[in-house]
Amino acid sequence: MNKSIVYLIYFTGYTMILLFIGKGGFKRTNNLRDFFLANNSLGLLMSMATFSATWFSAASMQGVSGSIFAYGYNTVLYAVIPWFLGAVMLVLLATRLREYDLMTVPEYFYIRYGSKNMQAAGGVMIVIIYILYIIIQIRGFGIVISEFLDINYTFSILLVYLFVMYTSFGGLFSVARTDSLNITLIVTGIFLAAILILKETGGITEMHHQAALIDTKAFPGLPEATEPGGLLDPFSKSAAPPLLTVTSLFGWGMGLAANPQYALRIHSAKSTGTALRMISFSVLLLAAMYIGILIIGIGSRVLQPEIIGIQSVDEVLPFVINNVIYSRFSGLLLISIVAAAISTANSQLLVAASGFSYDIYKNIFCPQVTEEKLLLINRAFVFFAGTISLLLSLKPPESLLVYGGYIWGFFTVSFFLPLYGGLFWKKASYKGAVASFLSGFMVMGLAMGMNVEARFHIHPAFPGFLASSAAFFSMSFYSVHKKKEKNINGNH
């Protein structure tokens, strides 16, 4: 049977199952708390499913596997380890954030700092960042579908648009239900692909022995060939600058720690204990998944030292599945990549909608709006934000992994200190939070404009975080000092 027909059968089956599972969420969504947080009712298994599926996006499935194919173990230092360090910070966040009855993360800024404008600014940041980040999921989906079904990229991304719209309209209940399916498919796909590759390469030891000998270009778009041993070297034999690798923590790692989508997963769990176990058990599952991705990346390079027909790391995994390890399981592997894109995009559309409807519209323009109307606004904004992301995806970024690190970096420089500083430092002040938010955003934007990554080999979030930190602590101490002066003068 023709490959494309086989893939189409798998894709159609997945579509029908996803639609059936997702519709249940519509019936359970009656108010905003249902829509955003599943009424704070998710048990451990459902919480793990939606946390892990939201985490493991196209940036992980395609970006990490393709980058390992091109650069080897350095990718683990650049992205994966920072992600897990960010997860450690989430454990700290869970212990404090659950003390507040929140609908959104920017609402915490209002409660802690007493500023509706800061809540609205947080909502604006969330809307912009998630619209830009969803491009990653749409591009990842488009690459896969165009490769497997042999259709135009533009038409391919229209399909993911419809998927994401449907699963998002039912709120977190729908997203969590479909995430349970998606994470099952993702895990199955990763381990199946890893097993097939180990079988073809002769096992872990032989695979690494062969990987150490590779001296070709991974694909034509790369500037230089891999040095022998480069795939197994932490810094790819100088192909990946150490300073850039280390400072990527300020993009991916701390950006994950300050990311509202994970904070909301913490709040959607039915208890603090459930939230903590969700993070801990999910990290163990994700660690096993990244080991599988590592095997896929290194093993694919051993089996296919150079791929002539692709232009970016994001195209590696679909090419390998379709051409290098094709088997009767390839249709399932296709669906696992699709599931990774959809499971993250629908979650992020929910958070973007909350940023607009709750943190901006209700907070600033119409405090008396009814929940029924606000639910309609949420669904309308899901449609609007998804459409904008779709249009921007027509000219997508070259690398999902690098682009994603930049986007998450904006959460580092704008949200990290106002959130964590506010939770763990009593002297954190409104002026410090605002100064941190603005200075971090501006300095990171300036660093990107100056192309500091290419010129100085540092991640642009690093100078942004330094500026954010200096502003946060200096202005907070200044506020404390002025308050003491005022009290002294008042006593006289």
C-alpha cells in the first residue's frame, strides 16, 4: 500500500479519537474556573498527563532530536538540562503559589503588588509570547504532515489550526482529556523509534562507536562539517560555544520556571501534594523520554550521516521516520509527532485567552462582566490568537529550538523576579517589580537587536536577566529605605 495512504489512515483514526475524547470537556465547562483550571480538580494521573504533554512540544520532539542529530550531546546541555533545572524551581513555586486563590499568574501581581496595571501588563506579555510560541507547534505540525502526506506546507498548517481550535474551546477539561491520549502516543512513538534505531545500529555501544567517527555535514545548510568525536563532545569540539551553552539556562531553564502554563498546571491540581507529585513523577517520565530522543538523534546520524534533501534540524525526524527506519509502525510514529505539537498549542491558547479576557478585559475595561460573556470572549480570543499564529507561521523561524529559547527568555526577564521574588522575599516592592519587568524586557530586546549570540556567544536573556535583577533589588531596597524615612519623619 502507498505510504501516503497508510499515513492518511493513521491520521484519520487519530482525528476521530481526538474529537471524541475532546468533546467531553465542553459538557463540564460552566465557568471561568472550569475553563482555565478545570475547577482545581485534576488528580495525579490527569495532572501528569497534561503537564508532560504540555512540556513535550514540537521543540522537544523535532527540535531536540534534530539538534542532537546535528550537534550531538551539546543539545542536552543547551536545552534539556536547563529545562530540568527549571522544573526544580517549579517545586519551590508550588509550595508557595498554591497559598493564593488565583485564576491567572498576572493576578498574583495584583494581589502581591496592588497594581491592576501590572496585572494587565502581565496579560499583554502572555498574549504576545504565546502567540509567538504557538508558531513552533504549527511549524512542527506542518513539516510533519507535508513530509508524510506529500501536501503543501500551507495546507498542512491549516489542519493543525482546526485541531487546536477544537480542543481549546472546551477549556482545560478538554485539553487534559486529549493530553492523556497525546502523551500516550508521544511516549509510545519515542520508545518505538528508539528501539528500531538501536536494532539497526547494533546497540548503544556500537552506536556510540560509530558516532565518534562521523565527519560529515549533517545537512547542506550547516556552516561546517562535524569533527570526529564532535557528536559525543559536550561542546561539539568548539562548534557550540561553551558560554552560549551555559547562558542558555537564562532562556530555556528560568523561562520554564517562570512560565505561566506550568504555574496554572500547579493550580489545576486538586491539592498541593498532588501538584508536587505531578512535577516529580512527570520529570522522571520526561527524563526517560529524552533518553529516547537522544538515542533517536545519535542513532539517526549513524544510519544517515548526511541528509541532502533538508534545510533545518526540524526536518530531521520526519525524514528519518519516512526514509531511514520506515516500517509498519511509521504511521504511529507520525502521529506521535503530531500529538506533541497539538498538546502544547492548545494549552498555550488557553493561557493566552486568560491573559486577554481576565487580566486585560475584565481587570481594566469591564470588571462587572458576567462569566457567561467572559467564556464567549475566551473562545473568541482562542480563535483570534490561533489565527494570528497561523498567519505568522507562513514565514516560520529557521530553528524551533533556538527560537523557543528566545521566546521563553522573555518570561525570564519579565516574570521570574516579580513572581519568585514576590513569593520568597518580603522586601520585594511594586517599584522593584515594575522596574524589573520593564528593564529586563528592554535590555533583552536590545541584546537581540545587537545579535549578542553571534557576536559574543551569550544568550540574549542573560544580559536581560542581569538588568532585571539589578532593577528589582535596587528599587526594592530604595522603596524600603524611603518607607523608613517616611516613618521616621512621621514620628517627628
